[in-house]
Amino acid sequence: MFIVNSYALAVVFCIVTMLCWGSWGNTQKLASKNWRYELYYWDYVIGMLLFSLLIGFTLGSHGEGGRPFLEDLRQADASGIGSVLLGGVVFNASNILLSASISLAGLAVAFPLGVGLALVLGVIINYIGAPKGDPVILFLGVALIVAAIVFNGVASGLQQKGNETNRSHSRKGIVLAALAGVIMAFFYRFVAAAMDLNNFVEPTPGMMTPYTALFVFSCGVVLSNFVFNTYVMRRPFVGAPVTYKEYFKGSLSTHLVGVLGGMIWALGTAFSYIAAGEAGAAISYALGQGAPMIAAIWGVFIWKEFKGASRTTNLLLALMFLLFIGGLALIILSGGN
């Protein structure tokens, strides 16, 4: 299988993760013009599963180091599989809430808040589980990102001022994004616990490679979706209930947009897991969760979610971006020490 063998390459992989995790939400925005997010989400999780198989049979099956995908899957122990499946369930619960918050509060607001909170809590959880890197520099970087989240929230409040309908939806979206962030912070640790992060070349028997972990994780997401998303379809956060009959009436192009979103997210996740061997779980997770900056750039400059904003709001957004960049730079530096 393909293995990252240097910290510099691991950082590059984590940057790709950040780009992917911060960009998949655009496919939801594209589909939302005529497609409810509850229906979109089924295509999204299908895309995740398909990509996990694709990368498992390609990068995960060729190369001199590690165990090939199918061989690794056969030898994985039950406790490890259970841990990764649980990670998929936890992630899916949080991601459904995050998707709902995007539809209510917008990409530039929901993503930075939800994923930013997941970053802060997730780094703490993953560092305790597998300490790697300079903790002082690492958590200083996290602190800058917390400040960026605060500026983003204030900017959102100023932008929604005076529009009671938007403010009501935005408040609900912010609550959902915060809840999603808290839950999301725990999923990565369940996955990392089942991988031998210290030796991908000759992993401990019973433990998984990143490629197998991604596939099992995706299975957990798909299986839990029959419970979580079915419930949300019947009791949506906003709008009328939707049915599976409506899902199957969707056009091929609409379905493909959602599948693309899932594949983009899964690519980022695969690279994050692969990079974790060199960078460590906490740093790999932290860099990937710089995704809010990417999502905010899309929301501000492409989707014009802050069009007509005041000078104060624009200043707050500028400070948010600067703080995110500074925080990510410190996180990268922490792993080099």
C-alpha cells in the first residue's frame, strides 16, 4: 500500500484534507436549488462508500509496505472494527446536524462554527489518546482558531441584524452547528484507536491500515444513515417531511452532485488517515479541520453570503481569516519540533 514517509509530505496530505473537507459543502449548495439536504445526504454517504472501495483497491493494494486492503480487512479484530464503525456512527450523527445547519445559517457561518468547535475539542481528545508534537505550540494554534470562530460568529450576528426570518433560521442553524461540532470531536479518536499509527509498514496484527479503516468507517456511516437520516426525513429541522419516493424521482445529475460531495470528503479523510502515521493523530486532525477557512472563503467570495455587509463585518471576516492562517501555521510548526 502507499505510505507517507516524511512529515513534509504528511503536511501536504493534510492540506489536501483541509481543501476537501472545506469544499464538499459546495455540492450541497448546488443541489439545494431543487433538492432537499435530507435527500442529498443519501447520495453523499453513497459517494463516501464508493470512494473508500476505490482507494482501497488502488493505493491500498499496491506498494511494498503494509498489508493489502483485502488481506488487512480479513485480519482486523472485532474490537477494532467495532471502534471504527462507532466512529462512523458518531461522525454521521454530527454531519447530519452540520448539513442541516448549513441549510439554515449558510456555509460561511455553520462550517466555521461547527467544524471549528470540533477542531478544538478533537485536538484535545486526540492528543491525549496519542500525544505527538509540541503541545504548547499546538494548543496556541488552536487558541487562535477559537478566536477566529468568535469573530465569525459576531460577523454573522451583524449580517443577520434586522431580518427576523433570517435571524430565526440563523439562530437555529448556529445551535445545530455547535451541537454538531461537539459530537464530531469524538469520531476521529475511535478510528485512530484501531490503526497502528506508529508503524504502517508492518502494522500490529489485528489493527488496520488507513485504507481499511476508511472502508469500515464508511460502512458505519451508511448503516447508521438508515436510522438517522430516515428520522430527519420524517421530522425535518425545516420544511415539510420528505419520502424515499421523492429520492428515487431525482435526476441522475442531481444524484451525481451528492455522490461527488461524498467522494470529495472521503478523499480528504483518506489523506488524513494516511498522514496520521507521520504527523500524529492530533496534528493530522487539526490541519484537516482548518476546513472552515476554506468553507468561509467559498461562502464569502463565491456564494456571496455576506454581500452588502458593513465595513465592521468585513473587518471581522478579515480578522477571522488571518487568525485561521496563523493558527494553522502554528499547528504545522508544532509537529516539526
